[in-house]
Amino acid sequence: MGRLQSIFEACAARGERVLVPYITAGDPDLAATAALLPALAAGGADIIEIGVPFSDPLMDGPTIQRASHRALAAGTTPHGVMATVAQARAGLGCGLIYMVPFNLVWRYGLERFAVDCAQSGVDGVLITDLPPEEADDWQAAADAHGVETIYLLAPTSSPERIRLAAARATGFIYLISRRGVTGVQSSVPTELADLVAGIRAQTAVPIAVGFGIATAQQVAQVCAVADGAVVGSALVDRLAAAADSDARVAAAETMIRELKAGTIIS
Amino acid sequence: MAETQPSRAATGAVAARPDQLGHFGVFGGRWVPETMMATLDQLASEYAAVRDDPAFRAELDGYLRDYVGRPTPIYLAERLTAAAGGARIWLKREDLCHTGAHKINNALGQILLAKRVGKSRIIAETGAGQHGVATATAAALFGMPCVIYMGALDTQRQALNVARMRLLGAEVRAVDAGSRTLKDAINEAFRDWITNVEDTHYIFGTAAGPHPFPMIVRDFQRVIGDEARAQFLERNGRLPDAVVACVGGGSNAIGMFCPFEGDVPGVRLYGVEAAGHGIETGLHAAPLSVGSPGVLHGALSYLLDDEAGQVTEAHSISAGLDYPGVGPEHSFYRDAGIAQYVAITDQEALDATQQLARSEGIIPALESAHAVAYALKLAAEMGEGDILVNLSGRGDKDMGILVDALGLQKD
């Protein structure tokens, strides 16, 4: 079993689900990221999802678009992110994954990216625009170096596509909760339970749900049916509103502690 | 001299490309978030159902004839030819299409497709505004609500087209993200589509993007090359020696080229990218000339990006060519040697605009002026023979830029 799956199992054994906070690396700079990672872990993050900023974030709503813009304006590069994460890793007990568009991985070099993930202690990679059909080369590199690959599924994914992703997923499956782009929403879709059940029927790989999840209450709703919840835009918004670096770190830890409470199921 | 053989393309070589997953050789494909996959699958199967349906074809052909004004003529530009001092220059007059450019061919094809599958709302992106105008026109014709995404910079450069779209009843949304040009408008249109896919069809304007868009746009634009090839043969009893078209995303060029694919190398195909201020300045829009393969907007194709993989801003005086990517079939054509890709600067395009205006009384779109500029060079180089240029659009929309660039308001 891979490290990410063992995190899901350990949480389940404690009567919890997995909380996956997302931050954009380099927002507003990499020093902030280095300070935020331990704060998120201290607050109770089980897996931290680190977005590598891209010039053309097709899947993202305004919040994460702006975060990407701030990070790029600060000169953030994939190599810079990798170095920052490698340095922060030793002090972190939680899991780490990247969320990254294919073009950045492609320019980095698929093999090199997998090697550097393994050496920096990054457990898994979610390539946002890499469907299973195009994933052979990446998956070969990732598998060779023990890096897990996370695939997206959506409410619109057909049973055939669910099978395709389930057959390949090695870390967990990231289920997008709704149509549309990333961003805070006021409610969790009612059909979520059915969506999760549809995927469960195909695979034993854990299922985390993301997109639009902002509050501990929503985390709890998601955790009633899935193995974990991803919180992105709401956290990024909260961090962006902080007055200074200390306030940002404090806000991160506080918010994760609140959200983590929503993952307790027993 | 080129031989008068039937086009191989017409007998199926092009029909076999792309493969099931949208690949043109190694290029193309579907590099998109999972949220879009079902939509693209649905579009591909809907398109497959109408592609060879004679009733669909007949309906589209009717609109192309009665509404667009097809077939557009080919025209021997004698005074331009004399000025160039070499090969004869022929113009395929897409500038005479209703709405002023070739974009209407694809917009009508796709809106008929949307209507067939019961979509009630239309969205599109636009760079120069020609595709936006064409889409707004088609939406007006079929009484469908329409939203056009346009980079904020382009809404300024092409203010007249913004007004035209509004007059046609479309909502124009200026996109203030990134470079505020075409690529950002495409990002925003995709975000809308991902969110509203149930009732919305996205009329993609160029032969780029994820499968099946490059194929659909090519198929709806190949009427240009099919007509031009037949017209030239009928007039001359032979094929031209060279075919020239400008390339931004590449829709007019792929439509022009694909019927001639089987005639290569007897017919040489030249795609003309925008060299902007000059390739050496880095301020250009020429991914096929100096870019490298990468993934933007759902396809693997030549791309302008930096060493980290961040997409770089393109530069061209022509908003329609101002795009850092290019359609995947052009990348395939480039690497397979089927077409050659060259680049023309802003200044050369402006010079060609003036030359065509004064020698023939035809004001080309700045995009198309890139093709004319290269044809002028090529004509002199060839000395004799025939060059067929796709004059993809007319220059009315560019008058604001031309007034400034050419000092037309001075007494």
C-alpha cells in the first residue's frame, strides 16, 4: 500500500476522515509557503495539496487564478517550489501532493519531476489536465520512482471513465463535487452520495471530494459519504486576507483546526 | 508544374486523421480536466452523427450559399502580380463572405450542430473579433442567446467589432486576466462551458483546442480549399504551384491546405505566422517557427512558453494572430514536412496592406495581410508560376489600427 492510502487507513482507524487543504505554492511568495506548510500540519492537515502556479489555470475560479497570479508575479517556478518543499518536508508528518498542469511537468521532464518528487518527499501528483488516456508516460515515470498518481473524476464521468481512472489510481481519487471551476459554494451537492457510491463500486482506492467545500459543516457533509475532503479556495481566500505573515500562519492553523473537526465521524 | 490529379484528401487521407483520441501524429489529443471529458465525448459523438448526414450537409450548404454568399471567387490580382514582378498571385476571396471573414463557415456549421443536439445557449471566444462577430451573427440568425469572451486588450484594439457583436444582440464579456488577449478569452470560455455544459455549446473558433474541435473546425473550413482547388483547376487546367495562408490558431489555413494535402509536393503549402516586431526580438506570435511542443488549451502542439513551461505572451499587430499556441494539425504538417511555416513582421503586413489596397482596391484584414506579404516575397523568388493566397478576411475592422499605424488622418 502506498503512503497516501495508509494515511486514509490511519484516519479511518481513528474514526476520522482525511482533510486535504490546498494552497498555491509561492502565494504570495515561497517564504510564505515554507511557513504555511508546518502551520497546516500543526492544525491537523492529513495531506497537503500544493498547487504549482501556472499562467493559464483553466480549471480554476477567480480565487485560485489570483493566487496563481500573485505567485508568478513573485517569480515562483516549479524548481523553486520543489526546493522549498524539499526543505520543509523533514518537519512534516502529513502527506504531500502536488496539483500541477501538465505543461509544467512536461518542461521539467516527466522522469526528472518524478525523481525530484520522490527525493523531496512528495507522495503523489495530480496533473490537472492529464486524463488516463494520455497518462502512460507519466505513470511509468511515477511508478518507477514510487510516486503515486491521483486522478480526477467528475459528476459527468461515465462508468467507463470511472473504470479507466480506478484502474490506474494509486493514491486516491479526487472527485470533483460539481460542474464548474474551483471556488467557494454555499452547499454540498445532494447527489454526492450517489456519485461516491458509483465510484466505490469500481475501486477500493480512497475517494476525496473537492471543489466548493469551504466550512467545517460542509467538510462533515462530505465526510459522511467520502473518505476525505479537499478545501482550497476558502483557505486561499482566508490566507490572502491576512494582514501579515504572522497573521497568515496563525489563520492557517486556526482554519485547519476548525475544518479538521468536521472530519470526525465517530 | 503541378499535376492535375484528384486530391488525395478528398478520397479519405484527411478523413482518417485524427485518430479516435484526437491525435494528429503525436500532436492534438485531449489534455483537459476530467470535468470536460464527458462534454467532449458527447460533442464528438454528436458530430460523428451529423458529419456524413446528407440532410445536415444540405442544410449547411444552403446557408453557405444563400446567407454567406458562397462560393467565394478566386481572383487573379494582376496589378499586385506586376508589382511583385514574378509568379502570378491569385486571391481566394474569403473577405467577401458575409461578416467579412472565413469565420462564418465554422460558426454556422457549429450552430447547426448545437441546434441538432438541443443546446439553447451559445458561447465563443474571440481575438480580432471576427469569430465573435460570426458567432453573434449565427446566434442572431437562429435566435439563440450568445456570450462572447474577448480579452480586454482586444476589446480596445477591436472596438468596432465589439460594437457589431452588441448590435447583433450578443453579450461581450471583457476578460481582464493574464495577457488580456485571445488565450485568456479561451480560458474563460472553457470555464463557462465546464459550468454550463448542459444547455451550452461552445463554438470554438480556431482549429485548436481539445479533440474534437480541431477536426470539427477543419471540416467546416475545408470548404475554402475545396472550392479554391476546383476553381483554380477549372480556370487553369492545373493546380497552383504554391498555396499561402496566415496562421494564428490556423483555421483558415487548415481549411485551405487540407484539400491540397494530396497534391504536395507538386503544390507547396506555406503557413504564415506573425513575426510581430521580429522573431529576434522575442515579440512575436510564431510558435511553429520558434516554439516547441507543449500543452495549452487541451492539445499538444507547438507553443510559446518559457523554460519553466509558463505560457508566454504573443505579440502581433493583428489580434487574430496574437496567440501563443497553434492548432495541432499544423504541428503535424510542420513535422511531417507537408507544409512550411514562415513568419512576417507587423511592418511587412502593413506594407502589404497598403500595396493590396492601392494596386487592387482590396483592403485585407491585418491577419490576411501576412499571407499577402509572404506571397509578394515568394512571387519575386519564384519568378514564374502561380500562387494562391487565402485572403481570409477584409480590413474594415482594422481601420482604427491602420489610421494610427499609417498616419491616415494627416492632411
